Amino acid sequence: MKLATVRQHALSLPEVTEEPHFQYSSFRVRGKIFVTVPPDERHIHIFVAEQQREPALAIHPEFLEKLT
């Protein structure tokens, strides 16, 4: 997925802003980050609750990975 597509989807959500986060891009709702994009733009980091994360990791291990 291209960053332009991520940006389009993220900014279509209510109250979302895009702001820098150190060298990363980030998308936030009322200041709370829910997505970061590293400078290489090859992948994105999506922050979700563990109860949502674990089932997603189990269903899609080929393209999802837990950050430590």
C-alpha cells in the first residue's frame, strides 16, 4: 500500500490529523497516535489494543508482525 493511500484512508476518519513524530509521519486522533510511517515508507505501524492485535496476528501472519 502506498503512503498516499494510507494518508487518504486515515484522514477520512473523524478528527484525524497528520503530524511528524521524530523522523516518522504519524496520524493521530485528539493527539493520540494510531499509525506511524517510517521514513522508508515500506511499511506502517498500526497501534491497536492487544485484544484486537492478537487475533489479527493469528489470521494474517504473512504480512503482520508484532513490534516489540
